[in-house]
Amino acid sequence: MTPLLASTKIAACGLSPLWAQSPHWAPSTLWAQLTGSSFLFPEQKSTVAAEVDWVFYFILTLSLIFFVIIIALMVLFMIAYRRQPGVEPADSPAHSTALEVTWSVVPGVLLIFIFYWGFAGYLDLRTPPSDSYDISVMARQWSWEFTYPNGFSDKDLHVPAGRPVRLVMTSNDVLHSLYVPAFRVKQDVVPGRYTYMWFNAEPGEYQLFCTEYCGTDHSDMLAKVIVHPADEFPAWLEKASNVAETLPPVEAGRYYYERKGCAQCHTIDGTPRVGPSFKGVYGRQEKLADGSTVTVDENYIRESILDPQAKVVAGFKPVMSSYKGMLKDKQISVIIEFLKSLK
Ligand code: CUA
């Protein structure tokens, strides 16, 4: 990328005036141009990505320059002032005001710059624009659920491009953290309170991670971020919202099984995972942790969804959290129909 292109790109991000004025000849910027955005980081796909990378490369370059200078001087002095036969060590000077002022003032000035850029970037990342599009996020072991203003929810995050999107996030169980590397945004998701994140993204499909260790399947707690061109987003939302409504019960049950987090822990091919497999579960006699047995029927399935710890199948850990308030009665009914169909 040419310096001119790079500077246009940074300036075009609608950042604070300071960012637009960043010296594009600075070593850190040259580094970014030489290495390309894919050398250390994925491509910059949000408006804040350029400024986050800029500060990172600035600090990295600065550290490298000082590292090289200090190591080179150490080696040089070791050779130049080594003990030599016939040369007695002279007294070294105890104090040099000029030297001490230099090594305090130069790093001090650099620190002020780093603090200013870091803090300005932090404030930008912490302050969602007032016209942002709100999506609520529920994290649970081990899936994500994204709910749109019309009530529709999905396991992947769909957003409109070129407009600020604010995520209002909370957790159903333990601490999670939402991270989209391409956008350079990451924020803890905490049970019992709401945390926020915002970004303004370019069209495309990106990976979303959980970056807080949250139990057995933490590494599977993934989702896609699909950024739709702004004019296509309303049509997508309308269409997606209607899909579940029009499906026959068994298919609707499968739809919720895949999107509400069931599939993360319960397979439908007979392999036990975190929880028992759903294959042939309906009508099965299950041995419980307390030694009694239960027949899996509509009531047992419903109870297990709403109060998972009530009757835990022997051999499985009581890790599931309740879906009370997260699944409507109608959704539970079609999930039961889906389980019945898994002979
Ligand atoms: Cu959720 Cu790790």
C-alpha cells in the first residue's frame, strides 16, 4: 500500500481530528505499510481498526528501536571497556545531569503521546454513537444468542454495514468475552449486568470468538458475524424472522435446537457430549444420578429445559443452566416434537 493510500484510508475512517493528523511518515505507519495488515492482524474491517493498529505498531516500533539501541550499546561497551592487562580501572563518574535529564525527558514525552493516543482511542471505543443500532447478546455455556429489535434471535450475528451497531451484552451463567478480531473489539460479558460494545463494519463475513475461558467447550463457543450491505439488512431480518414461523413443528424444533444452544452439548447422532445425545431420547428409560429411573416424556423434557438440575442423568455433570424465560412454550413444544422424531 502506498503512503498516500494508507493516509487516505486512515483519514477516511471518520476518526478524531488527531488521528487524521497522525504523521503518516512515522516508522510505525511505514511498518504497517511494509508488512501489510495481514502480517500480524487480520484485515481492518471496522472504523476503529486503523487507530487500534496504529497505536500498537507505534509502541512496537518504539520498543524495537530502544531494544536495538540498548543491546548494541551494551555489546559495544562490553568490548570497548573490557578488562585489559596493564590497564587499571579508572573511577567512573558518579553522576551526569545531562544524561539523566535526557533519559527522563525523552521517554516522558513519548509516554505522553502514547497515553494521549491510547486514551483517545479508548474513549472512542467506549462511547457508542447515539444513533447506533442495538442488538442484545446473551452468552451461555457454550453458545451466543443475538436478539434483534423485532424480537427475532439467531446464533450468528448479522449487522448492517456502514452504521454503528451497539451490542448490549449479558451472560446467563459465567463470565464470557466477545471478540471480533477483524473489528479490533473485545469486551467481557458478565452475568447479572450489561456490558456494551460498538463497531461500524464493512460488508463481509468474519469470525467471532469467546475469549474468556468458560468451561469444557469454551473453544467451541464461536459464531459468525455477517455484515450485510445496509440496504439489504432489513430484507434479511424480515425474511429470517419469518422462517421459523412457517416451518412444520419438527423442522421448527430442529431450527431452535440449532439456534438456541442445545446443539452445543446434545448431539443427535448418539454420541454423548456434555449432555446425553438426543438420538432416540424420547421414550427412553434414563438412570438418574440419585439411582432412580425416569421415562423421557413431554413432561421430563420440559422440566429438563426449565429446571435442568431437577433430574440429572447418571454420568453427566449438572452444568446446564435454565432456559426459563428464554424459550417460549410454543418453542419448547416444537423442540419436543423434534426430539420425538429422532428415532
Ligand atoms: Cu464463553 Cu469461553
